[in-house]
Amino acid sequence: MVIDILQTYNLKASMGQCKRAKKAALQELEGCLEDHYAKLWSYAEELRRSNPGSTVRLDVNHMSDGKNYFNRFYVCFKSVKDGWIESYRRVINLDGCFLKGVCQGELLSAVGRDANNHIYPIAWAVCMVENKETRKWFLELLMEALGMVTGTGNGITIISDQHKGLMEAVKELIPHVEHRQCARHIYANFLKRFKGQFYKKIFWKASKSTTEQSFTFFMNQIKEVSVHAYEYLMEKDPKTWSQAFFKLDMACDAVENGVSESFNGALIHSRRRQIITMLEEIRLFVMDRSFKMKLKGRKWEEEVCPSIKDKLDELKEEQRYNINPINGSAMWPMTSYIPPLPPKKRRMPGRPTIKRKRGISEREERLGKHSHKEKNPL
């Protein structure tokens, strides 16, 4: 904007002026923050009307002065739920990511894998903070939608990071589930204490080992170099991050949570928008992906080898459920509920950071590239 104003009008505008102008323009186009949160009750009713059987949940905090403040919003479409139930992969990736725009909070997601091993978003929610209470709330709604009973979890695999609240919620609600921990997160924490290419190479070999003998062989190599490094990894329960101990009937050998990371990355721009705009862009993303997968499936009508044909048939079965479109906001049903206000801002102690904090594995790769350039300047 600074360059455009200078070239077009020969005027120098400061960065602050441009930011305020952009904020005013976006507010005029999308509406103010209060307007978006005030429409959430009507938006939830419209989703239920257009997609019967879907689970849409809005929770608010009631104050003594009669005002309501937004707390969390959950969405699970019936068509998406039915498509996952009829598929063969009983694997769910759980994750959360921060919102980066005017809306504060986090986006929680449950992402599955379709017959082609691609991302299959099942449910998502916007909340103010990710903790044990919020994770239990999200898991309870997800289990109810998928027909799972509290206290069971047999036949299901959960893949997640090492978030303490999430791990406790899974143990409490579905203790018999196979809960895999993301190996990338374990390695990132391991790297903080034990640095070096040797540890990196052997750790991933141990993580990708397909037999217990192979896993023991690589772990013994770590033990010969450092007993403390060996004990640190064994304390993280290798049954949750090494292929050697995974169940064989899940048709998924993933040791990391890349599916959820891909979903979060696809919504990087949506996470900067107003809340209803963000929720709508997520809905449209899932609709668009389902439509494109249908087109790909229709192209394969000729004869192919049986194994590929079976996979295509599974994919068509998953994608035959559609998310129905909704009306414009002017036609959303009116409700008698008190419109919620935007959540109160939670100011964390200290000066807020501007740049994203890089993971230790990212810093390691960055330093490696810089050192390579210094040795080979050409």
C-alpha cells in the first residue's frame, strides 16, 4: 500500500496510516467484530436448517449484567460424519492452531484420512483457549457425532501432539483407544536436550522401525552414546510413536500428525478473518474438496486393476455425501437468544511477540543451510 500510494499519488504514507486504512476498509466490507458475533445464533440455525442432522453447538458465557460473551463454536456436518463412518480408516488426527486476525482464540480440528490417504475434515471448533476442559468438550461432541460410547475407544486410533490437556481428555473419555503421539513433536522436545545429526538420524530410524527387534537395535545405538537420551525416549512410551508397536488393522502407519498440519496450513488465510467469514471459508473448503474428489472419481470409469478399482470405489462411497449450501445472511432465521458479544481479550504477561516462534527443528535446518552457504558461497 505504501508503494502504491507513492507511485499513484506521489504521497508518502506511513505504515500505521496504511494499517488503519486497511482496517477501516475491511470493516466496511465485512462488518465490525460485534456484528459478526451477534449473527452466530442465526448462522448456527441456518446450518442446521440446510443440513439436517448436523451438530452445531454455540456456547456463551452468561454475565450477571445480562450480557453474553462468546465462548466456543462447534461444527460437524452430517454428510461428513456419515462419510467417515462408512469408510475403512478408523484414524482421527486431533490438533489445534491459533487464530491470527481480529478474532482471538484457537481453531480445534478432527481430521481423518480418506481411501486415498488424503485429509478428510470431520469436525472443527473455535474456542478461546485450548485446555483439558475445552478438549473434553470437543471430544464428547465428536464421540457423540460418530456414535462412540464414553469409556471405550476400541478399534479407533487417535494421533495428536503432546498437549497435556488433550492427552488427559483422551485417557479419561476413551481409555481403550490407540493413542499415537506425533513423533515430530517428540523429536523437537528431544532435540532441546540432545543435539546432533546422530540423534536425528537414529531417532527417525527407530520411529520408522517395523519390528521390535529393529527398534531395539537402533535404541541400543542411542544408549551406547548417551544413557540419558535413551531413558528420555523410553519415558515417552515408544508404543505411541514407533511403527513397531502400532496396530496392524488400521491401514495407517503414520508416526506424525501431518494431516492436521496440512489442514491448518490450508486455512492459514481464513484464520485471519472475522469469525463467520472464517467458518464459512472452512465450510466452503470442505465442500470444494469433496466436489473435486467426486470429479476425479468419475474420470475412472474404464477397467483398471482390481486393487485400484476397490480403492476408487471406497473413495466414491466416502464422497457421495454432500454438504448443502446455505442462504445469504439476510435470509438466516431469527432467534430469541441474546446476541453474544466478542470474547474479552486475554492479555498474557510480558510484551506480545510479533514473529512466529520457530520450532527447534526449524532452527536447526535454518542454521544448517546458512553454514552450507558460508562454506559454498558460489
